[in-house]
Amino acid sequence: MSETLRLIRHRDRPSTTFPGGARYRPIIGDDTGEGIPVRTGIQTSPPGYRTQPHAHPYVEILTVLEGTGEIWLDGDAQPTPLEPGVTVAIPAHRVHGFCATGDGPLVTFGIHTSDRRIVDYQPNR
């Protein structure tokens, strides 16, 4: 990483729309994160949105900024509620997913503890 301050404006970053309508905006992404050992992004999930089960070969950290939802790890008996002010650390290689449960969007800030974002999608169950 260079020795100068790197400023990234969220509004200037491109976004991707996932099947089901969620939008993902990488902040520190492959094009802005040279020399930075994490990748970050903001996901806005509409009410009722559910991620496809997936895993990462590194720890993922999610912080809820707005809305409500549930997150689960494969093998857990019950999902864990999500609300603003909650942060969860998801272990590496654990299949997980989350859904938006409220009337408004679920907005999360994610940190992938890797120098590139790697997603291993699983078949829907």
C-alpha cells in the first residue's frame, strides 16, 4: 500500500445487483484495494431477500447499519437476529446466509479478511 491517504467516495463506486434484488457496492475492492489485505462493501437487501448459501475461505465480518434480518450458519438450530448496531464474525469455511425480515431494506457493511473477495456458492436447500 502506498504511504498516501486513499479516499474512496461510496457514491462514486459501482454497484452490482444480485438475483432477488440486493445491491452490492464494493468500497475497498479489487480496483481500489491494491496492497490492502481486506475487501469491504455495502449490501442493501430488499424486504424478503435471502442470500444463496455460501462460504468464504476466510473470516467475514458483517455490521448491520439499517433494517432487520436473520443470519444462520449451516448446522445451527436457530437463526440469529440482526438489527442496527449488531456485528457478527462468520468463521472461515462455514456455509452461511442471511435474509431481510423487516418492512424496509437490510443494509450491511461487510469486511472480507482477504486481499480478494472469494465466494463459494452452495446449492440452495
